[in-house]
Amino acid sequence: MAFKVRLFHGSPDYESLHVAKLTCFPLERRDYKPYSQARVCFAPDGLHLQLLAFEAEPLPESSMMAFFSFAEKVPPLALSLSANGRFSASLACTVTPVEAAVHTFTGEDLQGVYWGGNIQIPQKVLTGVYGFEAVPGAIFAGNLYKLCENPARTHYGCFYPADFKRALHDPRNLGEFDVIDY
């Protein structure tokens, strides 16, 4: 089933969005599966993505990633945010940077200590690089990941089931996202 991505006609309201919970940890042998989630939407200014991970003492290598494929012949959009605030936006498997804005945050609530960020990809990137227009019914592919390769707390989590032997942006690791308007 496709994940519903809301189209706003004004500023995005993250609290009103569907939550993509990253619950699939196929390689986890222990019980370390940090609660992680994402919210995705479009607004007139482009794509908005909120990444959030609950980890009391995250390692610097702990990261969340998103890959979105808007056009078959263009490498997917690759977004990466680490617990230490390091951020990158590029075309997957290239060194071609993509214009993006990010606001990182950390905090604590009743669920625990968390870190994350709000990311915005300008509409001109979506149309200029991918030829993609966010309109109701538009479909694109993607996946969301929670990763850490530090041996102290190695984990590989995802939203859509993924084979971690393949590249994270491999089309077989991506699921459907459906733009809706309500």
C-alpha cells in the first residue's frame, strides 16, 4: 500500500501528517531498534521532510536517510542526516549536490530523548532536475532508513522492507508514495 503524502496549498503542518514509522529491522539480532519516524509532504515551495529518531545517547554515526525517485532516468534524491547534525543532499551515487535547507533539532519529551531535522527541497529542484510536479495522484518511489554502522550499536532499519545487501536506492528497495490533497 502506498504511503500518503499530503499536498499543502500553504505552509506545511507536520503535526497533521501521516507518520512513517521505521519498524523493519531485518538484520537486528539484539533488541536495539531505536524508534524512528518520518513525515513527508509537499507545499508550494517544494518537498518537506521531517526525520525524528529517539536515542538517549546517539553515536555520531547514527543517521537517518531518505531516497526518493521521481524520474526513472535520473538518480534518486539522497538525503542523509546524522545525530551530530551532519546533513547532505545529493543525487544518489553521485557527488552532485542538491540545493536543500535543513533545520536540525534535539530534545526530550515523555517518550524520551530525540534528535532530527526538518528538510526542505525547493520546487525548482523537483521540476528542474526531475520534471516532477506534486499534484494529487502523482506517484513516486522511495524509502526511509535508520542506520548506524558503529559496532557498538550497529542497526539497519527501514520503512519499506529492504534488502541491505543491495544499494539502499535500488528500485527493489523502494516503495510507493502517493500525493494526496484533502
